Amino acid sequence: MSRAKRVGIVVGLIVLVLFALIGVLSLTRGTPVSRVIAEGDGKGPPPIGDSLFAHSIELYTGIALEPGNQVEMVLNGSVYPRLYADLSTARHTITMQMYYSLPGAVADSVKAHLIERARAGVRVLLLLDAFGSQHLVGGWTDSLKQAGVEVALLRKLHWYSLHSATDRSHVRVVVVDGRVAYTGGFGLADYWLGDGRRKDQWREGNVRFEGPSVMYLQAAFASGWAESTGELITGDLFFPRETFRVAEGGMTAGVLFAVPTTGSTPAERFIALTIAGARKRLWIANSYFVPDDDFRRGMIRAAKRGVDVRVLTVGPETDVKTTWYAGRAHYEELLRGGVKVYEYQPTMMHAKTIVADGTWGTIGSMNFDNRSMAFNNESNLVVLDPQFGAAMEAAFLEDLRYAKEIRLDEFRQRGRWERIMETGAVLLSRIL
């Protein structure tokens, strides 16, 4: 072999190693905010009751907090009757984006409603994640297309897009006539039916709302639709002017449409500001709870300044054991720091909610892990309202009746196999 060939091989190997390293670093990137600091009055970051807190949220996350919204929680399987009723009233447009879908009664019911409205002349746009809904495409989507429903798949997997295969859109959107909207953690699968208290009937958190915030969720859908089809929808049909008008009364709310970026992300800044702003209570319910070092330190600092910090997450009925073990690897640190941890027992707990100081709450698709903070598109409704905050706290306390509190002394006695699984799982926590 000639010297030139040997040099070429060496150079080629170096290039391959560099590309591999770049790929690994890209797939495992995290978020950089380690602490929220405040300069000026010496009182620390603005508390949730301070108007500067709301302004900071708007500036750092892109959320537009506006009054005049009507918001209600629609938990577990109760979301579907409300959703079907609203779909049946559509006169102009339906836009729907779903991440996870499976064949079954829910998928068939949604299909029937969309077909009926499309045949009645309503323009129906359905956007499905190509990965999360891969088991539903085919005959199910073909019948929708034949009825006039416009169907698109988001982020199809190709050999040339493998470098971004982990960047998913975890968004949930339903908007009817630009006037009523839904988001949360639900999808098109039958385990979202039921009351969330029995095995195979998932515990879920969703929200239905009307008012100005609907337009921001519609814009989140429009972003995905443009990415998938090249069409950027606008105009009165999808964004009716009357929805922008702020009605008297109602709740102050906005939509967090979290989009991944290099470095600090809106999702990360939202969580960091919320933790720093809590002064009385910080109650987190999340199915995939794998907080990084900085978020754990933030929660512990909150607990040490007197905040009642509680975390409700999945128990043994989880659908992803690896994530459960990765989260459990940090329980001892959190418990020592004064954070209370509970595991939901009856079934899979899939809700993603935060309520702080009884006035600041969020419900949506965003998990408390690196994937949601750094990689996924996510959709959450955020509400600044004591009435809604009280309802969220009541739901959280009701869930605790079905949960097991993790006690430090008892947890330390877990077996060697569990510790091994936790150690292995936590090594993968950046990509779970």
C-alpha cells in the first residue's frame, strides 16, 4: 500500500471519528441554565405573585399571557365526549395534531367525526407524527383522505434524516373553528379511556379552552403543518378575528409552544423561572420525571427556602421502565433536600402538570426530562388564575390518595438489582 493511500485511510478514519463524536454530542445535548439570579432589590427572582414574574415568562419563553380565556381541565377519558361534541359543531375548520396513535375505538371514533365533518364541507387538517403514529397510517388514513380530510405525516424517517430522528414533535392540538382548543397528554389510543384509577386506564391531564390563547395553539399547529406540507395557513378561516378580541373577565392564560434550539430553550427557561418564582407550594405531576442536575438543585433550593415541593410521578405500572429507573436514581438526593416524592400506584400516570403557589399552573405535553427540554416540540397551556390553580391543586391532592409516598429510610433499603438498573438507566437519561 502506498504512503498516499495510508494517509488517505488515516484522514478518512479521523473524519469518521469526528462525525461520530459530533453525532453523539448532538444526540446527548442538554440545557445550560444552572441558576436563576436577580440583580437590583436583593430579594431574589420575582415571585409568582409579582407582575415582573409574568413579564419575565413572556420575555424568556415567547408566551403571550392574555386575559379573557375560559379554561377547564378535562381529565382522563372525559376528554373524548367533550372533544366529540365540539368536533360535531365545526362549521368551518378542524385542525388536529397528534403524536401517539394506535388502532382502536378512540381512533375509529375520531375518524368517524372527521369524515362526517369533511363531508359536510368543513376543511379538516390532520397532522400525525410519522414515528408516534406509525401503527395507524395505512387504511385508517386512506379512508380519511377519500372523504376529503387532508392528512400529513410529520418528520418522516429517511436515511438522510437519521441525524435528526430523535427530534420529534410531541405536540397535541385540536382546534375547532378557531374558537375552542384542546391540548394535554392524550392521543388516539384506547388506554386513554377510563377514569385513570384502574389498570390499563391511564391517568391523564388535558385542558379545553376558549379565548385569545386558542390562536396561539392554532399557530403551533400551523408551524407543524408548514413543515410537513410547505403550506403556511393564515387568514380569517383559521384565525377568526373575533377570537383575538379579549372578552371581559375570564382567565389570564397563554400557550407555551416549546421548540428546541441550540443552548437554552424556552421549555428550560419556563421551568427554571417557575421553580425560582415559587414561594409557598410547587407541586409537579409528571410521567417521565428525570430532572437534570440543575433542576434538582433548583427544587432543593426551593424546599430549603420553605416551599412545599412535591413530585408525583409513575410507579411500577409505568410503560417505560428505563425512564422510571433513571428518575429513581435521583430520589435520595431529592428526599435528603426536602423534596417529597410520590409514585402513582393503580395504573400508568401520564399527566404533565405543574401548579405553583395556587395561582400559576400548566397542563400539556411537556415531560420533565431532557428530551422535552432539549429535543421535542411541546405544547402546554399556562394559566395565571387562583380559581384554576385551586382546581389543579385539588386534582393533585386527589391523586395523592392513590399514590405511595417514597420515604428515605425505606428507599435506601431497596435491592442491589434495583440500584444496578438505576445506575445503568441514568447513563441514558439525556436521550430517554
